[in-house]
Amino acid sequence: MNTIKKSFTHKGQTINLSGAENCSIVNMVSKTNQFYEKDFLEALDGIIAKDKWVVDIGAHIGNHTIYWSKILNYKVLALEPNADTYRYLKENIQANGVSSLVSALNVAASDTPGSVTLTPLASQDPGTYSILRTPGEGSFQCKAVIIDDYMEYFQTRVPGLIKIDVEGAEAKILKGALQTLQTFWPLITTEITQTDAFNTIGDILSPIGYFPIGIYNATPTVVWSAIPTRDAATSNPYLELMQVTRYGIDAALSSNTAQIKVRELKEETIQLKVSQALAKKNIVSKVLPKQAPLASPDTPDKDEAPTTKTPDVKAPVASLPIKKPAAQTASVKAAPKKLAAKKLAAKAATASKPSAKRPVAKTVTAKKPAAKETAIKKSTTKKTTAKKTTAKKPITNPKTGST
């Protein structure tokens, strides 16, 4: 899998993030040139006391962890179950120089300790792994912990914020963190993918004094704050706040329907491409029967008389004379000129040819010379006759008087 690396500047600090090429978060960072979910991160600025820790459950490649440690200078406990993504998390911690502020663990959080199986969507996007999905392609097992197991750890590292983004398993993690929540009363943020999930989380948090105070991000992320009074669960104002937030969740999910649909369509497209690739591979692996070559446009039909074939110049026989390509080219080039000359000659001949409908003067003129010749002949005949007559006349001797 190729790696995408991105550097950008935020509040005068150079941020370096890297991740797998199929990671939607690092791709979003590359396109926007800023932190993923920047508005949400900035909304929490100043709310958390500086001496408190941030617990990042589902830290992924460290987008939020780097913001809280490098930009706000908080100490962070980051939990990421995916071994490949955890490697990018460690690289990003080191690349941003916050190793002294961040403790990273390659574990999953749940409601019971032991091990869990995480499964991604068909896209294999590392940000889509969940313990709630049916095991399949890309699934892996990972060590699971409950947050309350870190009670002793938190005594000297008091959590001021617990961020939970675990693809629908938020309620499980909260069930395993109730002692921590009621001891340190940190802010909580949970991603909500369905209204039912919000209701379930509300049923866990409201009885112990937590109520929503804000909604952020395209996929709704609710910020929960602890109410100092113990009767908060039965107080009408807080119950109304819960109801108002529920309406907000519905509205946010409705506006996000198109994005969710796009994600589903992408998943279907990926599955279709995989199926097509496998089908193509199976076809290629089989021996296909040879097909007869298609007939050339110059190939005569069966009913037509066969024409004489011109010998193939590309594969000449030794006894077969081969015409030089240059001369052949010259004759081909001269052909259009000869054709043009023939056309001009034919045009000129047509123009000089007499019309059949009108007799030409030549025919009329031919009669006059004929009359002259007749007259000449007659004259010649008369002279000839006269000569003949003269010749026949007897000559008289003057002395004797005889002929």
C-alpha cells in the first residue's frame, strides 16, 4: 500500500501527516490543506484546563492527537487498535516532535477486557474498522481494555477530555468508563451515526449528570458536559436540552444522508470492480477457441468471380520480380496528373465537336468548289474536243492541191 504524505501550516506551526493511500482522512487533509474536522477542534480551544490530559480513543493516524499536542500543548493518551494505522500514528507523533507529550497504545477500548475482532467496510479504509461488524475480509483480532482499568494511571494524569470515535461502538466504551467519568468529570465527545445511538448514549450519560452542549462535524459529533447538580437527571431544563439536541441530531443526520449514500455507492462500486476483475482473470486463464479472422473489405464473396491476386511485396518469392517502391510511388503520384490531362483533352474535344442539330458551314462551302471543278472540267473538255477536231482536218498541198 502506498503512503500519502502532507505538510501544511496551522497557526504558524508546520504540520506533517502521513497515511495509507486508501485512508479518507489523509486524503481529505491533502485536499483541504488543513486539519480534518478543524472547526470541531477549534471549538474546544480554551475549554479544557491546561493541566488536564486528553484521551483520544480511536486516534487513527493522529490528526486530533497532533492538534491537541502540537497546537494546544496538551498531553495525550492515544489508543489505536489497527496495527498498520498505529504505525502511521507513531510516525506522525515523531514527525511533529511531540513524542514527549503523547503516549500511544496499540489497543482497542470496549466494555469488557480481553480481545475483540475489528472489521472494515469493503473499501478497506482504515478509518472504518468496527467491533460491531460481522467478521469478513480484512478482519483482525486485537487486545481490548476498559477505560476504568486506567484509574490508577489517571490519578496523576487527570483526563479533561475523552474523545470517542469508534464507528458505532461508543456506548460500549462508555459502559466501561463510568467510574472514570464520575471521578474526574471530563468533557466527552462521541460520534453519532444514528438517532438510536444518540438515545442509547443519552441513556448511559444522563443518569450520571451528563448532557449535550454542542453538535459538530458532517457526521454528528456531540460534546457532553457534566452538570454539577446531582438532580440533573430529573431537572426539566436539562431534559429539554436533551430533547433539543435530539432534534439537532435528526437534522444533522438528514443533511448528511447524501454523504452516507455516496459512501455506500463507493462501497458497491469497489465490490463490483473486484467481481469484474476476478471474472476477467478467470476468463483469461481459460484456453479460448481460435476465431476465424474477419473478411477483408477487398475479399470477394463466394458467388463472385475470383480476381487475380497481386503478389505480396512484403514476402517476395526469389523468382518473382519486385517493383521498386520508389517507381511505384512515382507512378501513383503521376496518376492524378495524367487523369487531369485526359479530362482537359476530353473537354477541349467536346467543345470543338460540331453540334448534330445545326449543319456546319463546311458542308455548304464544299458545294462551291464542286461547281468550279465542273466548269473547269467542261472547259477542259471543250478544248480537248476542239484539239481533236482540229487534228482530224486534212491538210491540202498548195502546189498540187491534193490532200
